[in-house]
Amino acid sequence: MGFIIELYKYEEEPDISEVTIPEGVTCISSEAFANCSTLTSISIPNTVEEIESCAFENCTSLTNIIIPDSVRTIWSAVFSGCSSLTFVHLPEGIGSIMHSTFRDCVSLRSVTIPDSVTEVETDAFENCPSLKEIILGKNSHFVISKSSLWTKDMQNKILELSM
């Protein structure tokens, strides 16, 4: 059984730029790295299954992140305010993209949404003016039409892409 990570290490080391989460960790706790403005890179092992709310909120120097396939749950506002974040690859197995997950990620240009995602809450990508590309799988529950992300039945527009 893993343990829950509750790292506030950046308070002790305010200039931390890289973090490697140890193998065996199963959960990155709420606000674990929140407001760590110097964090540019984080390595997440395949043992992590859950990333709680606001875990990386306002990590303004974080540029990209690859979330391992072991992660099944990403709670709300996890990357909110990550103003340098440009690319995110979400793993197969995630069921939904919750509210404010990418709010104020003003540099975010590309997101990969796996087929397992069945819900994208309408404000998940609020204030992401640079978002130009959403990569969907061939069995996605969504479609892209007229520069917007829609539910597959075209009944609900989720977000408009910047062009």
C-alpha cells in the first residue's frame, strides 16, 4: 500500500525547480505544490493514482507535465494558475476533467483528452486564451467542430478554441 504525499518542501526550499515524487506514492495531496512559483519540472511515478484539488495551483514556472497512465482521478483546480503551462497529456482512465482544472493557464496550447473522459465541465478551461489544439482519440465522447469542443451529439458546446 502506498502513502499519501503531503509535500510542502518548497516552503523550506523556496527556489526548488525540479521534483521527483518517489515510487510508492499513490496520491498527491491538495495544495502539495501550490504556489511553488519556481517549480519547472515534476516527475510523477506510475504508482500515483490520484491528484487532489489545487495540487499544482499557481506553479507559474511549470511548462509541461505528463501524467502517468496510473492516475485515475484528477480533482478540481489542479493546474489552475499555471501560467507557463503549454502542454498536458491526460492519461487513459481519467473519467472527467473537473471545474477549474486548467483555469488561467494562459499559455496552454495543447491538451490530449483520452477516450476514457466522458465529461468536461464547462469552466475546466476558463481563461485559456492560447489553447489552439485538443487531441482526441478515435473513440472520444467529444468532437471538434467550428473551432469548438462539443459533446459527441453536438448538443453541448464545451469550449471554443483560440484561433
